[in-house]
Amino acid sequence: MGQKAKELVSWETSDTQEIERRRTRALEEEMQVKVAEKGVRSLFQDYLVSRTGIPNPLTYHVELRSLSKFTNTCTCPDFQKNFLGTCKHIEKVLATIKRGKTTESPYVELFMSVETGNPSIALPKDINSQTATFIDKFLDAEEKLRQPRWNTLQVFLRDMEQLSPEIRKEIRVSSGIYDYQSLMLEKDRLEQVRNKFASKLREDAGQTNFLRHPLYDYQIDGMLHLAFSGRAMLADEMGLGKTVQAIAAAAVMREYFGVSRVLVVSPASLKTEWEEQIRKFTALPVEIIYGSRKARLETYRKSTAFFILTNYEQIIRDYDEINSELMPDIVILDEAQRIKNWRTMTANHLKRLQSRFAFVLTGTPIENKIDELYSLVEFINPAIFGSLFRFNRRFYHFGEDGKVDGVRNLRELHEEVGQIMLRRRKTDISEQLPERIDNNYFVEMSKEQRTRYTEYETIVARLYQMAKKRPLLPQEFERLQIALGCMRNLCDSVYIMDPKIKEAPKVDELMRILEDIWAAEPERKVLIFSEWVRMLELVEERLNKQKICCALHVGHVPQQKRRKEINRFKEDPACRVFLSSDSGGVGLNLQAASVVVNLDLPWNPARLEQRIARAWRKHQKNSVNVINLISRNTIEHKMLATLEFKQGLADVVLDAIGEFEEFEKVNAKAAFMERLSKIMECDPPATPAPMIEDRTTPVERLTQELTLDNPGIGSCSILYDPESGTPKSVFAVGSANAAEKLQINLEKTHGARVPDDRIALVAPEQYALLQKLAALGIITINDQRMTGVFQTETLQPPSLPDNKLRMKKSRAVMNAAERKLKMAQVLKSGEFLEEALQPAKQAVLSAALALFVLAATETLDAVPEEFTAEMMPALKKGNAALSREQLMFLQLVLHDLNEDNTEFLKNAEDFIEIAAEYLNKQSLTS
């Protein structure tokens, strides 16, 4: 991007620059401008504006009342949020109309002020006496609407209906005024109904004729907040029953506001949990959306259920049909932190859902940074914070380089979000909750764990010291990311990285803890969490050996089976352990357990609390023990300070607990990075030897060795294990006595020998025969998965036909994509989600490039360095592998609208899997 583009996206732009940006877009984009009502001669009227050259364009309504002031209005989303008083549609109208001498409307204009958000009035220079007489009684000395403004407006609109047509045509009332009137009347009515309903509800001790069970006092407050705000956020801490409060609020709105359809959007694993809670508390019909897209669309059209339960992934594909066919009155987002990143595909699609009412449920409105809160509030009411550039200007500090270096105005942020958010902490109702006891168990690593951990720790230490002196090169930064992820893996067990080694001190300690717990109280049930499924495999194996019944809840278990596992744990006394990855750390009610064991600590305190809240919640009858297993003197040990800082930021913004000023220091970002640096910081060796960092790969080193000291090898290719990256087998052409020297070079460059029976060393004449047979089509040499290490000119294979050559080049690019994806998965498993984003993006673009190589019509002398937007048309035209959704996802990646969370990684994995399958099919036919 050029300098101009960078200025336009900076949060430090002025309003003048933002207005100029919209004027530029108005000139560049093709739009159609039409008058809304024929026969009106004045420039100052209503216009309809829509894009041209695109399918199904949206039409926006522009009200023009000034050529010089920012008092015009438009119905587009940008105008509603930017608070600039203009948008590209208004600017298009201004650029299109033929201007006269008059720059201001000749009418009395009643409209909503962008500046104040209140009704405002503008008077023309020339006003007839009859109109002036009518208007005067509604104005104060400054010619503004009299206070109280709402009462004045109501009388104004009523009296205007009685005016003669001659006077009425002199007064122009904006559609925004009528929207404001409807909103205020609805608000008044809601308040009256709320007071009456709440009074009766408390008299009846929380009992209603439409709920099967009474609610606690604080749950009544939450229900009232949702039901009588209409669009609101319930941000109670995990375990306080947000689901029940939302169900009750929907039932209230059915009774009092005629609501007939509620769409609940939750993580897939929680749909059955919602179904159980709905059936428990109400008699209202409920239906879960399952199956293919065709089956889902049929359900949207025909379902008569009051509650429709779907998940986030389905919304991405179905939002158009939900709006047109289902037309829900209420949309409930459960675990709404899924849309915390405003740039994600999930957030973009969710915010296209249309409904009169909306509930946002989340126990963690802020997990890492304050603009996550912006995204949640935007779904409820975009006008609260306005455009993102306004939010960031207002609540972030920016350094000279344009990067965030702190936060500010947090007290204002707390007060503004309070307009729509209700939040209670467990400490607020602590007398109604069981006791919680937290213990950290520090576990010593095994010798093998420590040895491998130290290897990666040394890499991190060296690279981190280098980073203090200069920016790391991309390949150095990748090494740092991978090493950090491996360190976290090794804190649990070597088994996560090397399945041949099953020793795990944490599992040993866990079994001792379980033995102690059950020796005292045999009936107690235990939740065991780990971020890594392989760690849970070790625990499951150990439990099975001791004939201890357990349930398993991880991502690869189908939804229906997960439900059975949950019910088995809840209902079967013999099933005493629930093993779960973080897929079970959200939303599930598992009060059957009273012990929570964390085999590892997530870097996010909210995620840690989500795990614990599965057991420590309302209706828990026992005290809850929380046990964290931490490898002593490791990266895991040092993470505790970072967890504290993140929790502190959330406390200040959401609950006004702590010192606002402490987090608003300009160097708050630096302080945060300092805490992160303590995690990365590793003491260097006591007497470090001066060294130059060797950045060559094992493949490059082997190539160098064979080039400098060739033992009689003409060519060499290696098949690498995709999991560990170690050589699995070797194919070489050369003399038979070169085998041992080849093994020595492999051990020297790769740190490992290859079993003798995994090395195929053929003579040059045998290789020539194989090449000839392959050229004749008698045999196929499948070397696409192998990595070429060395080849002399005399052993170059015969040239391939164009389609085979394209396939070979395409396969090489796809191999690179799969390696990048593997690195992203390693980083993800180490909880380095943001760091995993870049290699995942590179993996998607590499996979797209591999498909382009096959699809391109022109001859490719060399594979392009990277996939670009210019290649999209050829890819769409010449490739049948990618669906519309995948092409849309690729567009988002190209424009850097990526998701820095697990959803993006899942989409990337799906994209690359589809691309790889397509290449495999093409390989069979080529």
C-alpha cells in the first residue's frame, strides 16, 4: 500500500481527512442518484443512492438540507456510526446535483443532530409569518427546541397534524425524527410494563405462569435488563446462569411484546445445553438446526418452534436465508466473545443478521484488549461508540510510529458501556455460591523433558537477545514462535511432540491427587482440562488401566456423541472423570463435578475462569477445589504475572475495580510488553561463546556437504515425517559404497541417522532405466512428496510434458503450504494464536498459488513468488475446487481481513485440505 492508503487507515486521522476519504470514494465509485419523490423542484429534498455494476445493490435514502453544513442525513451504516455528518452517498449527491445560489434549505428543517444525537431545528432566512408564529412557541431564546425536548417534540408533531397544507409544506420533518419518536415511545412503554411486571414478580417470589422454576433475585434483574432494554448485553461472570436469564427474558417478551421467534447462536457444543435448559424452564417448543445446508434451509422455512438453536459456523453460510425466511424477532448470541474481533468473517456475517431485539451473552467481554468490547457493543447498538476510528482515537494512546502504546479514558468507557451492559461478579452474590479453594501444584520435569525443553529455551534466549539489538528476520521470528510453542508443549509431556515417550510427571501427580481425593470422598467427580488432546490421551490411558470410568469431550468427537458423554458424566455415578479440551471450557453446566484440574494454564485468564466455571456456579452444592499443575521453573511458571495483568485490565473497564490511571499511563503498552518479556526472557549461558547465528536449514546444510565432499552421489531426495520434520526415508543415485558416508552426512546435518532399510541407493544405469520406463508411461515415479537435496547435471531427468510439469510445480508449492499450516498448528497448540495467524495466512496463499499454477492458461516458465489479487480471475475460471465461501475467504485473506483466532485456523485448514484433495485428483488424471 502507498503512503496515502496508510494515512487513510490510521486511527490518528482527523475528521477532515475522514471526510475527504468519503469524498474520494464518492468520485471513484459508480453510483446512481435518483430523486425519491417526483415533482419536487427544490434541490433540498430526498434522494435514493445505490451502487451500479454490482449484483443486488443496496439503496440508501439521503436527505439534503444544506450544501455547506453537515446537517444532511443518510440511512447507510457508515453515516449512523461515523458522527461526521456525511458519507459517500451524501457526497455523491452533492457532487451530482446542479447547484444554485442558495446553499441552505428554504424549509423549516426538523432533524436529528449528528453532533448532539438529539432533535434539532434549523430555520430558513425567509419564513412567512404564519409559519413563524407556529414555530416560535416551541423555541427558546437561542432558537433551539425548548426543554424538556422530548415533551416539546411530541407537542410539535401533534400540532403539526392540525396545520393547514400551506403551512405544513413549509416544514420538513426528517425520517430520523419519527424513528426517534418511535424509540422514545417504546422506551416509555417498556419502562411502564417493566415496573408493573417486576413488582408482581417479586411479590410472587420469582414465580411466573410461563416459567417452570422460580428465579433468584439477581437473575430477575438480569431477565428484566434483557427483556426491557430490547437490545442489551448480559456480562455476568461464568456460572451465574446467563442462559436461564436469557430464556426467561425471551419468554417475557413473548407474553408482553408478541415475540414469536428466537434465534439462539452458540458454539456447536452448547446447542444441546441450550435445549436442556429451555425444556427445564419452559414449555416452549425448541428445535436444533443440524444437517446439510439444504436441510437447514428447509428448517428455516417450515419450523414452528419458538426457539431455533444454531451455531456460529452455520450463520456464516445461512445469514441471508435466516433474514428472509426465518426472520427472528430476537437474536441471542451466547459466548459472544466469538465476535470480539471485528475483522473476522464470523463477526462480519453475524452483524448482518436482522432482528428487532438482540441479547449478547458473555462472561468475558474483554479477554485481551478493549476493542474487543467495541465489536460486541457494535452488534447491539452501533451508535454508542460510532466508527472504530472514533473508538480508537478516544480510548487508545498512539505513539509517533502510529502504534498503540497505551489506553485512556477508561472511566468513560466503563460508563458508556454501562448503557447496555449488566454485569455481576460472583463476589457480588458470594453468599449464594459454594466455597472455592485454589491450589497450584508445582511439578518437576523428567530428565528427558528438561533436556528437550532446555534445547528450545536456548533457541529462544539467543533469538530474544538478538531481538533486543535489531528486528528479527522473518525466518528467525518463525523459529522463535515455534520454539516458544514447543516449550509450552514440553511443560506437559514429551508425548505431545514424540508419541514414543509416554512419561509424564504431571499425569503421575494427577493420579496421586485423584487417589487422595477419592480416599476421603469416593463420590466426588472431577473435571480435567488440557489444551492438548494428546495429554488427555495419556490421562485416559492411565484411567483405563485402573478401571476408572471417564467421559471424553474434545473437538474431534461428533456433537451427538459429546452430548451422550456429558449426560453419562452427569447421570452415571460410576463415571467420575470428565476429560476435556477447551472445547468444553465454554458454556457447559457440569455441577456434578466439584474438582477442576488444569493440566496446563492458558495464557488468557478468562479462558482459565471459563474452565473453572463449569463446576463453580449456581446450584453447586459442594465446595469446589481448583488444582493447577505447573511445571516448575518454566515458561508456564512465568505466565502467572501475565494472567494477573490481563485480569486487571478487564476488572477496571468492566467492573470499575482498581485504578483507572494505572492502566492509562502512556507506557501501559510497554508495561504489558515487559510482562510478556518476562515470559520470553531466559537467562543466557553463564559464559556465552561469541557465535554467528546459523540460519541454514538441514536440507541446505546437506546440499552443501554433498557439494563440497561428494562420496559418489549423483542425486539425493528425502521423504520427511510431516509431524516431526525428521527424515523417514532417502532415495539416492550413486555407488554402493557411498551409503555409509551418506549416513554420516545425514547425522551431521539432521542430527539423526536413517535406518539402513529406509535408504534406497541405486546405480546410475538402474536410475536411467527407471527414467526411461517412466517416460514411456509404463511406471510412475511418485517423487512429489520428497524433497530434492542434491542433483548433478548429468543426472537431470528428461523434460516432462506441460501438464506433468505444472503438477510437479504445483505439488512443490502445496508442500510449502502444508508445512506453513503445520507451523501454525504448532503455534496454536502452544496458545500463540496471534503468532499463528501469519503462517496460516501464508499457507492459504501458497495453496491458492498451487491451484493457480494448474489453472493458468499461459505457459509458466517459473512459479510466481506469491499469490496476488490479479490471479483471482484465472483461479475462479480455471479451477472447480473452491466454493463461493472459500473464494470469499481467500479474498479476505488477500485483503488482510484475517481472524486472529482458532476460527481462522479452522477455515485455513479446510481451505488447504480442499486444495490438496483437488491436486491429488488431478495428479491421478495427469
